[in-house]
Amino acid sequence: MNVGDRVRLLTGTEEGIVTRLLDSELVEVAIDNDFTIPVLRREVVVVAQEEGNNFNRTAIEYRAGQVPGKSANASKKDRSQRPSAPAAAKTVQPSLQEALAAVASNGAGVAKMGGPAAGSPKQAAAAKGLFLALVHQSPELLGVTLINNTEADVLFTYGEETSARPYRALAADKLGPKASTKPLSFLHMKDFETWPAVIFQLLPTRLNGDAAYELLTKRQAFKASTFYSSSGPAPVIGKDAYLFQLDERAAAAITPEKLVQEAPAPAPEPAKPAGVDIAALKAQLSGDAPAKPAAVVAAATPAPAAPVVAPPHEFDLHLEALRPDNKEEMSNTAILRIQLDAFEDALIRALATNMHEIVFIHGMGNGVLRKEIHRQLSRNKDIKFFEDARKEKFGFGATLVRLK
């Protein structure tokens, strides 16, 4: 079972997409494309492609104005949404002049039969390069994909950066020319404000090539002002996607001379010990030797790090509790970011100090903070379980977390 596989729950008819592998026994599945749930691996089964082919089961294609969630099982029969099959296009045999022109322009030994007829409009050539493409897996779920629209192989690494974690490596592989990866991760449109920045490291390479290339590192963050204007047809995969070019500056070739210059110099051989001065040794033993030089002062040892302080058992996430002196007007997004940062810091300190449990007081509100806290807790393998705290004291405005 891999990220991107379509799975069905054994205890029901719901289907979804695997968006993350939480641990050896737990996966995260996107159901109805607008929320995710952690599920045990033994409670889901992968839906094979042959099932749709043999049983005439195809995924529903949502049209403009339609939203998912009307049918949880998106692979059930729904002929009302299924476009009619187009008639088979008639193969057009090229003339001798067209075949010769194709050979002259493409450099191919044999012109491909069944190509476009003379006078048909040509599609614009796709831009060469390496692209980050966010491809719709469903109306609300995007897959992070790397596209290689060059003639060279590319060695790549993929990672994500958030305010809570500077970097986390998620994938590393080799991508051939004119190819694309499977989704490396998934992003929800509803979580746009909290999307991580993605980081790619790219190293072009050619088998039996005559040059080495420098490593390209690209960090891509997402802003609403530029994100929605980046939509367009993606090369190689032939789908509409949100495109970001990763190699605006092409990787520079490294000449053999430069490789030799940058090679580390050989370590110098240790100096041979000098011979013992017999006269100086006798002078030291007799007490007539000159005064010894002052002892070298040892380098100051770094101050020990401050000990980790355990958070209070009942941790209040209301803004007035976190910042009692704050008087400036803040947006809901900024307030949510402050509350989530405080929640993550308190949880880390609780784990570091071996606390058994902690209560997070998040209040009722519109439920956004509570939902995000529960989502993060469900992904943390150091959490034994979590539940609503005592309702007679907190109502539904607090969550009790038991730690392993």
C-alpha cells in the first residue's frame, strides 16, 4: 500500500485516497475529498484498476458547480455523470510528402503513421524544464507531482518545511526524461493557509555524458496572490495543474578542470618529533631553567542549555491567555497560527518531560481550532489516545490527551 492508492473500507462502502503513511499499522485516508481520517491498514483494501475495467466501475467526473460528498463511493456506477464515449477517430495515412517532411523535422528514421492530417493546427510546444505541478486528484485534493520535461535523467529529493519543523525529508528517487512522479504528497484546498513550503533538490545527469552539473535547490512557498494565476496545461501528463518551474536558472555544467580544483587537498603529513635537548633537560632538573610560559587558558565551555519546563496540566489556548497584553487587531488566520504554535510547543514539552496527560482548552467557537488539534493528534505516534475532557467542567471546549 502506497501514497496515492485508492482504497475501500472493509467496514463500509466508503472509498478514498491514501494521503499519508502514519506508521507501520496506520494510514491516513481522504474520504469524500474534504476530510481525512486515520485508518488501520488491516481495515482497508486497495481498489485494483482491473476492478473498474471488468465491472464497468469508473470514478465520477465532477462538472462545474458540482461538489464531492453526494456519493461517498466515487467508483460506483453513475452513468448520469459519465461522458459518452467518443467515436473512434479515423486513422489518416500521411502522404509521401508529409512523411518526408516529418523525417526532416524530427530526425526520425520512419515517420509515424496515423499522425495529424495536413493543415491541422499544431499545439504549442511545452516549455522545457523541471516543474512542480499540483494536480487535482479531486475537486478539493491536490497531488504534489514532479515533472521532468527535459532529455536528461534527474536525481531528486523532496521535503516540506513548516513553522513547527524546519525540514522533513519525504521522498528521494530518480526521474527519467519526459516523465512525471506519482503524487509525492497531498494538499487540501481548505488548508491553503497552513500549507507547508516544499523543497526540491535536483541534480540532472546523463549516462555517458561529458559533464557534471551543479545541484539545484528550490524552495517553493504558496501565496494566494500568485497561486491561482499559475494554473495551466502541464507538460508530459497532459492535464491542467498549478505549475511552478523549478529550474528558472539551469544547472551549470562543472568542467573537469573545476572538479580538479575543488578536490580536497591531501592532508599534510604529521611533523616528526624534534630531538630531545639534553642541556635544556638538565637545566630543568637542576632548577636553573627559565620560567615556564603561562598556561594556555582553556576555551570557555558553552553554557548548559536551559532545562525544558513542563506545561501546566490544563493549557489554555485562548488568545487572551496566551497574550494577555495584546491590544492590536489580528485576523482569524493570525490568531489561529498563534494558537497552533502554542499547542505544538506545549505538546512537545509535555512529551519531553514525560507527562502522562494534558488538557488543551480550545473553546467552542466555530470548531476550526478543535478540528486542527484533533487532526494533528491523530497523526502523532506518541499519543496513546485523545478525547473530549470532562464535559461537566469544560463542556465540549477542551480535549484530554493521554501520552505514551
